[in-house]
Amino acid sequence: MKDSYSLDVDAAGLDAAFVKHHEAYVRIFERLGIKAVPVEASSGIMGGSESTEFMVPSPAGEDWVVTCQSCEYAANVQRATSRLSAVEDPVEVAAPSRFETPGIRTIRALAEAFGDIAPPERQIKTLVYVLDGVPTLVLMRGDHDLQEQKLIDVTKTADLRPAGEEEIVDLLGAHAGSLGSVGVTGHPIVADLSLRGRRGLVTGANEDDWHLRDVDVERDIAVTQWEDLRAVKAGEPCVVDGGALHLWKGVEVGHIFKLGTRYSEAMGAFVQDDEGRSRPIIMGSYGIGLERAMATVVESSHDDRGIIWPVGVGPWDVVVTTLRADDEAVRRAAESLYADLRSAGIQVIYDDRVERPGVKFADAELIGIPFRVTVGPRGVEAGTVELTPRSTMETEEVALADCVGILSSWLG
């Protein structure tokens, strides 16, 4: 990993450094021939604010990305959100009332048994997590899943884990499947925004085999923190323009984010501004995965013969290959061409091995050198060589005297 850090005295300097790194990374990936998509991301345990990952679509990717099919919205699943359809609730509901739910332990089972009052979208899913040692209730709509990284980010939690069964029973008096938060006090309750303002919902009664109906979330539950905690699903409408969201796997090849003053304050790294006031240094962090980038180039640019390196990325841009290394005229022509290419600033390797042409060609194609120049007895006699781009494998015959100029123009 190649890391870079920016150190500034104010937020404006950080903003400028962040933009410059973003632009530089875009140019780098374009030069590598990588289709890297900048997406909103979580800064994770490093903390900070604005965060952008550069993701390359790949079935071998380690993370999921959400993009809109009709606009430029793009975000890591740990950060993505979507537009929710409006839900009609009663204007007023009576106080919550208990009803028996013997043996029911899941959202689906409750919906199947009491579909008239408890479809998944009208249920409150109560999860219990331990955040930095503090038991915390996390509330989701019944048909939604929790994105744990969102919970970590909004609560600034360093250590998160699901509570164990015994911990849950000690905390709420019931097992999973009958849990709720109506009347619960003394413990943090973090609720997803999709529940805000909802009425007439169903939740566990904190007694095994019993649930509550007619729950008014803001009236009956002491929510301490409202946040976007929901995991986005494919096909949901985009939060920007309502277009369908698409999920795909990708490889992270770069990540830039604004650290702010978290580490400078901890380390006592302060500087004086223009007015003589002491300020903590404002930091930005920027990283490119060098090995990941090269592996992604190979994965996205290859064929059955081997690698196809983009120009300027591989170990060489041109290979000069002799068909008859033992032919004096061929050797002199190839060595002269090799010297001229080097003088022109072209990264070139000279293959003068005494091997069959097929072996030499196969090796050059496997390595992925962008252009091959083939020098053979008949060509030398005619004053020509063969040029073969690795990307197309379409060979053309050109004058030996024009070869350096042609390659220079192709290589830009």
C-alpha cells in the first residue's frame, strides 16, 4: 500500500488537498487502464469524515458497491442508502395491547400467523448489541436488515458484538423472537429512520410467546438516537433520482478520507495559524493498493495467451524479437533498432535467444508486452519489420526506417 498524508492548518486546506488527491488518483487509474469507480465509503476504524473508495468491478471483489442505473450515485454498501416508499399509518392508535404468539420466533412466522396486523413492514425488529461494553437496543423495520458498519460509524464504537442469549434474557427478560423496547429505560436505544413517526406497529412484549400491537414508536419507545442503519437491497429506488439501484462486487484499489484532528490532538501535534493561535493539524489520508492495482490490471486485461499490459504499466512497452539470432544481418538490424528505440526513450527489451519463433512469441504474449517488433531475414533484405500490438494481435509490415517513429506515436 502506498500511503500519503496531508497536513493543513484549516479545513479549506484539507478540502483542497482532498480534491487534488482525488483528481490524481483518477488520472493514475485511467493510465493503468483500470475502470475505477469513486464511491462514498466508511472511514472505518480510522475515523474521519468525507471518505471515497476507488472500486473496480470484479467477481473476485471483496466488497459490494451500490450504483444507480440512471444517475451518478455510487456508494459502498456500508454507506449506501435508498429512497423509501411512503407508508400509511393510522392517525391515532390506542395504547399498546398484548396478544399471545405461542412458539413464534421470527419476523416471517409472525407475519404468516398474523398477516392482517403484522406484515413485515409493520413489525419492529429488536436487536441487542454490546457497544464498547454497553448493552444497546437496535430497532429496525421488520423487512429491513441492519448494516453493522453504519451502527459502528454513527455510535463511534470501537468494539461491537451481538449480545449473547443469557445477556439478552438478563437485560429484557425474554428470548430472541419476543423482544421489544416499549417501556424500556436505562439502556441506549438506537432506531433506524424508517421507524420515525410510525404508528400501529407490532413488537415483542419482552415476555416469551407474547407481542404488543398498536405501538406508536415516538410515544411508546424512548429512542435515544435516530440514524440510517438500513442495508440497501438491489432494485430499491435511488435516494437522488429514484432510479433502480444495482449491487455489484468490486476490488478496492484506493481509499482517500479526511482524518481531521483526531490523531493530531491525541499526539499533541499543534501549529500556530497566521494570527498566532495554536491549532491542531488537520490531516487527510490517501492510499493506493499497488499490488491490488497490478492484480486488477491483469484480471481486467488478459486473454488466453496471457497478460495484456496497458502502455507504460508493464515492465516494457516493446520487445524486439529476432527470427534468426544466428543471422549476422538480422542481429545487426535488431541491435541497431533496439539502440534507436532506447535513444527515443522507449522501454524496450531485446529477445536474441536462439529459440524457435513460436517459443519467443508465446513468451512475449504471456508477459503481455504491448508491442512486438519482429526482425527476420526476409524483412531485413526488404528493409521491413513486422509490428504486432499485443491487444489486437494484428500484424502489419512497416519500413524498418519508420519503425521508431511509428512506435513513438503509438506510445504517445
